[in-house]
Amino acid sequence: MNQVRKADPNNKTVAENRKARFSYEVLDTIEAGLMLTGTEVKSLRQGQANIQDSYASVEGGEIWLINSYLPEYLQANRFNHEPRRRRKLLLNKREMAKLSQSVDREGMTLVPLKIYFNEKGRAKLLLAVGRGKKLHDKRETEKQRDWSREKGRLLKERG
């Protein structure tokens, strides 16, 4: 019997950076924890976040998420958080060394792909190591996407 699965409330995507896969060639992804305050977690649980214009940077041996937007939690009092503050990413030393090496030596960029809650209810960030695409690469990606759509339509009409 087919059962309809409900969306798992613990493994929920809060924000996704769809533009990143178009603008960057993603070479590797790493899951990182986020150091958040209580009101930021509550705001995330309401499904409010924006990581479209954000990026990660290596500073002082630590990795920071910069320019991400988590709106203020409306039910909070005067101890609310700043919406665009820098947030520290929680990674192992090995992972931090690998990421900082790829950014420094190879000219890569750290791009956040999505913020979500894992099975344990912890806020996680999927961080991509990528290289910026040139204009002709973006056009090629768009052509491939359009052709796959058209191919699907043709197969659907025939089959």
C-alpha cells in the first residue's frame, strides 16, 4: 500500500541559495554547524532566512558566514539579535584547514547552499567550495537545462 509521507519537521530546509549553483561551479560540499543565539534559532524555526547574497570567509583561523539575513524574532524583547551579523561556522580543525587551503591557494570561494535542521534538530549550513563561472559557462548551463526540459517534453508526448 502506498503511504503518503509527511514532511519531517526535524529535517526541514529553511533557506536555499538556488542562484549559487548557477553562478558557481560546485566542487565540494561540507556540512557546518552554525553558532546562533536563541532568537536566531526561533526565527529560523519560523522558516525565515535569506542567504542569497551571503558568503563565507576565513578570518583568523575561523570561518564566518557573512551577510546572511535572519530577521528579528517578533516575540523577543530588547535582547533581540542583529539581522545581518556575522555568524561563526562550527567545523573541525581538519575541515577548516582544508577549506582555508582551497581558498588561499586555489582561488576558490566558499558559498552557502542551504540552511536546514538535521535529524537532531540542530541548525546546519551546507557550504560549497566552488569556482565562479564565466558568462559562457553560465550560457552553456542554461542551454543544457533547456535541452533537458525539451527532451522531457518530447518523450512525454511520444510515450
